[in-house]
Amino acid sequence: MVSLVGLNDPMSLLIGLLLPALVYVLVVVVKFLLGLRKDIGLGSKFPSPPYHWLYGNNHLTDLTFGEKYLSVIREIVEKNPKAHSYWMLGTINIIQVTHPETIRQLLKSKSKKSNDYGTLRAWLGNGLFLSDGDVWKVHRRLLTPTFHFDVLKQYVSVYNRGATEMISRLSETAKKGEVFEMFQEASMCTLEIILQSAFSGGQMSEETKNEYIAAIRKLKLLFLQMTFQPLYYLSKSAYYLLSPGGREYIRFCKLMHDTAESIVTKRRRQLMHGGSSQQKARLDFLDILLSARYEDGTGLTDLEIREEVDTFLFAGHETTASALSWTLYSLAQHPHHQEKVREEVNHLLSGRDDDTIQWEDLHKLPYLTMCLKEAMRLHTPVPLIIRTVLEDTVIDGVTVPKGFDVSIHLYGLHHNPAVWGPDHMEFDPNRSRPERVKDRDSHTFEIPAVFCRTEELHRSELCTE
């Protein structure tokens, strides 16, 4: 029989409630301090700017990830071209590699995606972007047919239609003499393309699309802001529960999940009712998710499907919109390159009855392709990726112990004077000419694996737009 002695004593009740919380806090703090001790020891072996006792190196950036942060990274890389230690908050640091040589050292070792992506996991779950090991291998195998050339060829009409609609909107805005935000327009275009080509023509109202794009922007901002919060490093769960930013982040994650589930539910209903929607000539990304089977015959769970939809909705439109926006920005800044692109496209389309781009045309636009690559180098869509080493790994002569995180800082790599020369801040599409690329290290220009998986899809979208 359970004793009820003391349950009427307020002090006993208070102690009973607080004791578990206190034990939890102590465990978290001790674990945190032990981690700090290891971080300080390793971080001090790599070059780094002087750091603030609380804000680390972030005090140099005005606590933002804008131009001030990027200029700090460029200064660090210029002095330390191969690797450096960046102190995120107080004595929390991460080793960052920014040279083909040190990137190769990391990639040759056994590693996995970092747990620092844990915050994104609340949004994207265990989809292709964040999963690792067997889950990643199986899902990648299941989804690979989506990106086969024969499948992508059928999307070109969708890309042309999306580009035409965007140009029509921009023309109307220009006639009114109004200012517009290119990234918003590009996002609307690429989101509609990904819905039509990969999600069985899933429809979103104009209002829903605007809400979705705004929510992604807010999620990215909240994610970056978390890295400046001490509570985030102590306990992500506590941060979500106790901080306004954490609660807001979870609220926007739910909006993302609801959007993905709505798309899946609609397609399931179409398949259940049969009809023309079931007689499609090809299976798109969503159809493959719904029909995929593991070796034991079971299908993907509802959660697995939603996580892949969340991942592909985000990665499939946001990175393309970013690349498109920065390419147009770069061409606007350099009219002579813009004119060369225009001449190349006009020459390709000369003698045709219409101005739509066909699949076969994509490989006949070399100068446009070079401009796309240079824009992504200069304005890297994804600035860094983080790996956790699974074995002791020597990087630039220093042994990084098993279990530590190492970042491939893509922006730092793409602006490394030791790699690209002193003119690395200049927009020069000729860097991608075959004669200049053939002797270049394969790790000189890097893009994340999730972008590589959809590279042909992204490139075909961008060239038609």
C-alpha cells in the first residue's frame, strides 16, 4: 500500500516536484561542462581569432549571420586557409575546414551527420537530408528513380510554364513601377514547379504559398538565432519549452507538417478513388513514396512519408530560388555577362516558332551554366555542413578525437584566396571553363549532398527560368 504521509505537507510536495528537475539540470550541466573541457583542449590546437568569454567569436559579427559574419569568415580563412577553430558561444567551438586538402582528410574518414542538426530534425525529421546509415541508404535507393533523366525530361513543360508565369507577374509589376523582392518571386515560382512536378500537381492557394514561404524564412531565422542562446546548448528540449523563440519554432514546424500532410492526404484520396489520377504515365516523387516497399513488403510509415515530403518541399524549392535570385543579381551587376547569356539563348532559339526551352537545350547553354556555377560559388546557398567523426581523424596535422564535430565551411572554401586567388570576390564565370577546371582539385567547388541528389532537377529548372 502506498504511503500518503507527507502529501498534505506543502514543503514535501514542493521538494518532490523540484528534486527530479534539479537532478535533470545537474546532469545536463555536468555533461555540458565535461564537453566544454574537451572543446577547449581541441579548439586551442587550431588557429582562431581571440574570443569573448560569453559570445565566442560571434561578438565580431554583431550576433548575426549577415555580411558582417561572412566578412569575419573571409578574414579568418585568408589568415588560416586550411582549417581553424570557430568559437560559437563562450568556450563552445567547432573545427572548420576550408581547403580541398583538409576537406579530403575529413571525407576520407568515417563520419556521420552531426547531432547539431537536431534542431532541424524537429522540422525535417529523419528525411533524406538528416538521416544517416541504413535509413539513408534505403530511402536513397527507394527515391533514386525520381531523379532519373527520363523522368526529369517530362518536367520541362512544367518549368517553362512556371518561368512564363513568373515573368508575367514581374512584367505587370514593372509596368506599375513598383519595387519587388526577387527571392519572394523566385520562391513562388520554384514552389509551384515542385508541387506540379513532384507532388502529383498538389495545389496550394496563393495565400497558402505565401504563408509557407514566410514560415520557412522565419524557421531559418529562428534556427540561426538559437546558436546565440546559452539555454540551447544546455538542453534543446528546455529551449523549446521555456524560450519564446523555441516555442515559436515548434509552432512553425507544425505549420510545415500540416502542409505536408495535406498534400499526402489529397493524393491518397485520389488513388483510393481511382480515375484518371491513377492512370498517370509516370510515378512522381510522392507516388513513389506512397508505393515504396521495404524488403519485407511493408510500406513507409505515415511519419516517414511526411518527413520526406517536408524535406523535398524545402530542399526542392528553397535552394533553387536562392540560386536563381543570386544569379539574376549577379547578372544585373555585370551587364556584359548578362548580354553574353542573352546572345547565347537568342542564338539557341533563333528560327524556332516559340521560345520554350527543351530538355536537349540544357546542355547547349554553356555560358549560362558557367554563370549559374559562379553565382553559387560567390553566394553559396548552403554555407556549411557539419560531420561528426566516427574515428580519430588527422586534420591539418591535428588529431581530432572520435565524436567531435567538424564543419566543411562551403562559403569559406569558395572564398579562399589560396584556392581561388585574390579576386575570389569577383563574379567571373570563366572560372568554370573546361580548360581551367580540368587541373583543379575535385573538392574546390562543393555543394551539399542533398543538392547533388537533385542537381539535374535544379539545373534544368534554373536554365528554363
